[in-house]
Amino acid sequence: MTGAARGIGAEVAAALGRRGCALGLLDADGEALREFQARLEREGAGPLWGEVADVRDAGQVEAAFAESARRLGEVEILVNNVGGNTTPCPIEELRAEDWDAIQSLNLRSMFLCARAVVPAMKRRRWGRIVNVSSVAGRTRTLFSNAAYTAAKAGVIGFTRQCAAELAPYGIAVNAVAHGVIATDRVAAAWAARPEHFREQAMAMTPSGRLGTVEEAAAAVCFCCDEAAGYMAGAVIDVNGGLYIG
């Protein structure tokens, strides 16, 4: 699990822990990761192991997954959860370095982590890879920018290609495209927007509310299940009707 210490990632990790899964947790925020590990231990989850890692860095990814395999056994389920950007920016003001950074965080990270786990999954002829995309990758966004929408659309394309390649090996690769979920990060960005912006966003969303972290995590957890084995390249939309495809 990447991006494990907060928000949707933390909820997914906790839910999988309650199901008895061994948990390998990666996050760039060491303090948040330590706090989350302590919480899981208090709740009786285990076995678990956490590592501070920048999943944009190929060397760190390879080292982290090798250590996870040594401590917990080879990875059977990968949840690629790292990503995000809540900075609106017109295309003409978007800098090339910002574009590259957003692609790296949201898309390169998923490629590196998937590449690290696929050989063992192929040997076992079983695996689950769940890539967290966004409603932005399905349509557009009011909350971010063109680099983010491109990256999240890329996650969906990456998911579909991997699904086609890996389905013959019993590896189910799918994506979940969340709408506006009330994580701490998104809630802070939401509160900073003017009232007319929030009203506009809610008017576009048939459910008329933000999604909960629990709702967001439930779809991800389903994709991890044995029951999801016949899904290949699916995109589950969890957005309150903001996008209906």
C-alpha cells in the first residue's frame, strides 16, 4: 500500500488489516506513518511493516518492495494510492517543471510499484493491483489543473494495458476513480474555496455532498477481493454522480 498513512490509503490499509492481511505500508511522511502504525498496532492489526519511501524514485521502490518481501512475504495485493494535486492553474501558466512533477507523483509512481510486484505475482499466478485514479481522469476537474487530469487519465490507460497483459496470469488490475472525497487534505482545500465555488461543485454532483473516506475505501477493498478476479481493466467510479460514463 502506497500513500498509506492518511486519508483513503489509511482507511484501505485498516480495512485490509481487519481482514487479516499482512500490511506493507509505504509513505513519504515518516511521522504520519509512525502514528498510523501505532494506531494499527493498538487495534490489533498485524503483521505489519512500514517504510518511509519516495515512490517516484526507482531505487527506493525496489529496495522497499524487496524489504517488504523479506519481512512479510511476496506482495499479493498492491494498492497504488499515491497522488493528488489541489492547485488550480490555467494551462498558459502551468510550468513545465510542474507538469513533470505532477506526472511523476501520480503516474510514474504507479508504474514503478507495479513493475516491482508483477514478477512474483506472475510466478504465483495470482495477484491484485488497484490503481487510484480520479474523476478528473474521466472528465475534468474544478479543483486542479491540466497536468493532474492528464496524469489521472494516464492511470486509467496504464491500468487497462496492464490488465490485458496480466489477466492470463490470474492478476486482476483495476482502477477506482474517486470524486471529491472528504479527506483532511481535500477538506482543507474545499474550505479554502469561495462559497460560490462550493455551490457550483455541489450543483454538478447529483448526490449533493462530498464522499466519505469509508465510501472511497470500500470500492478499493472490493478490487482486492477474490471475488474481483474476473474484473480486468475496470474503472469503478465513486463520485456521487459527478461523472456517469
